[in-house]
Amino acid sequence: MAVKIAIASGKGGTGKTTVSLNLFHYFRQVLDTSVQLIDCDVEEPNDKLFLNDHQAQKIQTVNQLIPQIDTNNCTFCRQCVEYCEFNAIVVIPPAQFAEVNPALCHSCGACLHACNTPNAIVEQAHPIGQIQNYTENGELNFIEGRLNIGSAMQTMLIKEVIKSPTVNADIQLLDSPPGTSCPVVATVNNVDYCILVTEPSPFGLHDLKLMVDLLHELNVPFGVIINKSDNHYPEMDAYFEEQNIEVLGRIPFSTEYAKRYAQGRIFENIPKDVEEAYKEIISKLQTKVCYYA
Ligand code: SF4
Ligand code: SF4
């Protein structure tokens, strides 16, 4: 069983993608272990932009089962409407109208359970997105989820992406969506460890606190990486001390490195101090999670 490590941040723009990619790179380089990177930021998956050596393999369509009402059999009793917690069903008996709104349906199945009329309501598959596997030198080590435009089923797709690897690895790195909403919960729930990426600023601290509260609630162990650590923000350090939160490492800001990021050349000429910071983080992580290398 792979050790699962999520990389999350309370907000976008903290450098979560850069950290995920570098951890993927350094875990393999420093520990010589099998690592899979799983891009769970399904609305905006962009890890692939930096993994030029990877070849696209199997693509799998993920479907959502959405009930459909057959008005030829429906009695317009509205029992299904009463059961639907998401207000996804409209039934207007005088107009003999009955319909499910796919955008609101969460595929909970309650309406199917509620309906006693044979063949009045049946499930149909609707595609919500894809899971794409990528290999490097024949090894499956990168997986990406990509939500169809217009679909709101991020959480459902993320759960499928996390379940999807058919080839096991020692470590799986889950690049989470930003924020603290349901798609993030779906990513960080049940991982062995979570790395929170933040930046030393009032906004960074505010959103980090939300994420810390969430992880406490989910009972997920975690540590923090401070990105762009050159800014000094004493309130953040005071918070870590007060809450007894471990700082796994501080990544200094480099204009040159930021330029290479913008060009998609993240693994070229990594500045020495950035490299040292990641190697230190990896050795700290070794003491946090047990894996089979
Ligand atoms: S419960 Fe069944 S029969 Fe009643 S309105 Fe819904 S689909 Fe139609
Ligand atoms: S499956 Fe659930 S969410 Fe979808 S229409 Fe039926 S009761 Fe509503």
C-alpha cells in the first residue's frame, strides 16, 4: 500500500504546484523510490505542463449516474421530489411535467429508492471528466483528473482519480485543489500526511488557519512549508509556536527560478538554496511517514 501525502493550501497562488512537482522530483532523486504524482486539481490541472518527458497512456471517462424520469410511466406523485435533498427534481402534476436537473443532481440515489412506480425513473450515464495516465520510461507515475467544462462534479471526479491507480507505488503525492471546500476534503481525507503550503503574509496566514482547522477536524497529521520565505512575517511564526505546528521547511524566493516556472522549465538549474531546502524537507518527511523504499 502506497503512503499517501497530500499537498494543499488554503488559497491559490502559494506555489502548491511548484512544491508538488519538486517533491515528486526530489523524492525520486534523493530516496530512489517509486513515486506517483496525482493531480487532483481537476478544474485546473497544470502539473502536466512541467512534465514534458511523460507520454499519455490510457484515458478513462468518468460518468455520473443521473436519474431520468419517463413521463409515460410516471404518476407525478412527487415522492421523489420530497426525497431529493438537492432540489434537483421538478414535478408539476397539472402539466404532467417531471424532470431531473443534471447540474443539481448529486447521484445520491434517493429518488430511485423513493419511487414505487415501475420504470418511472432510471439512471443514465453522463460524462463528467477524464482520468489520464502518463508514463515516463514505461513507468506509470503521473495521473491527472480533468473535469469537463460546465460540470460541477469536482468531488466525485477527485474520488475516482484517487481510486484509479492500477500500479502501486511506495509514495503517492496528491496535488490538491486550492481552498478548503468539498474537493479539498475529498483529496486530503484519508491521506497519511498533509503538507500545507503557505506564504508569509496576512492572507497566507488567514487561509492557512482555515486549512489547519479542517485537518484537525479530519484528524489528518500535517506540517507546513513556507514558500517565498524571504518575507518576514512574525505573526505567522508566533501562530506556529502557539499551535505547536511543525514547519517542514522554508523555500526562498528566486526571480530566476520564477522565470523558469513561467516557461515550464521547473527542473532546470534549480538554485542551490532551493535544492537544499527541498532535500531537508524530504529528510524531515521521512521521519513523519513510514514507506517501503
Ligand atoms: S416518485 Fe416516481 S412516479 Fe412519483 S413523480 Fe417521482 S418518478 Fe414519478
Ligand atoms: S439522485 Fe439524489 S440528487 Fe439526484 S435527483 Fe435523485 S435524489 Fe436528487
